[in-house]
Amino acid sequence: MTRPLVALALLIALPAAQAPKDAATPLQRIATLPAEAAGWRRASVTDFEARPNGAGLGAAAEYRPSPGGPGVATLYLYDRSLPGGATAESLAAEFTQAVREVEMLGPMRRYRIESRQPGPVITLSSGAEAMRCEEFSLAFDGGSRSDSYLCLGLSRRAFVKLRVSLPSVVPAVEAQQLRMLGGELAAAIR
């Protein structure tokens, strides 16, 4: 009689042992991001999962330049409720979807995309690639211009998406800011 009980106990314990050690929700993971990263200060955190029909949409943290001034960066963490979570195989399709979202937001946010090109690669301090980026040049109604970056990678079966918008200035300076901020946030979310 004890052998069946031992076998049953092992069967119950096995799935628990195979479960990921870090089962933190996207909101819990976003909440661990630093209050300041690369000269940007965290402004707000949003829990998209708590909203109606928000399953799989995760959470986000918004950052603004610390000394004030223009610019906004938002780091999203989500899995779109994919069975098994986000994977390298699903990353290309997600990048296509994220680009489509930037394009669809244009009329609502009153901008048009003037150009799109590959952006910098975000790396960790080890040199490992964390996110790939696209750069968009945006022209807003009223004449203002902005450079907007969309970066996407993976972390623990979730998509990590970074959106950064800055007034059009010097592309090399913007790319450096993006690399520094993206690198620090990518390291922190891992």
C-alpha cells in the first residue's frame, strides 16, 4: 500500500519540480525595474492584464528623461497568451505585429511614418544580443518631428518590447541613448 502512495506523491511532485522557478507575473517583473536607468526615471507602471480582455498583454513601465525634457520610453513585458509562452520561433511574427501597431497608431496619434530602417541592436554587458530595433521617422500634424524606435527581444518566455520616442536631433546621440537605456532595462528584466 505504501508503494502506490509513494508513486502518487512522486507524480504530484514531478510537475511542481518541472515548473519554472520564476513564475512571477509580468506586473511583478516590471515592478522590479530600477527607478532610474541610464538617465531616465520611471514614471508609471501599467497592468494590462487587469484590464478587460487583457490576458496575455502583460505590463509596462514608462520612463522619462531624468532632467526633464522631451522623450518617452516604455518597456512592455507580455506573452500574448501563447501556449508555452513567447519563443524564438514566435519572435519574427511578433515583430511584424509590433510594426503594424506602430503604423496603425499613426492616425490616432496624428503622425505619419516618413521612413523606416533597421535600428541599433541592444546588447547586454556581456555582449549578448537582447533586442533588435527598427527606427521610424515620424512627422506629426502641426510640423513637429520625432524619431521613434521599436525594439523587441525575449526574456523567460515573454516578449520584451521597448518603444522610445525622441525629438529628431542627432541620430548617433539617439542611438547611444537607446543602447544605454535598452541595455540597462534588458539586463534588469532578466
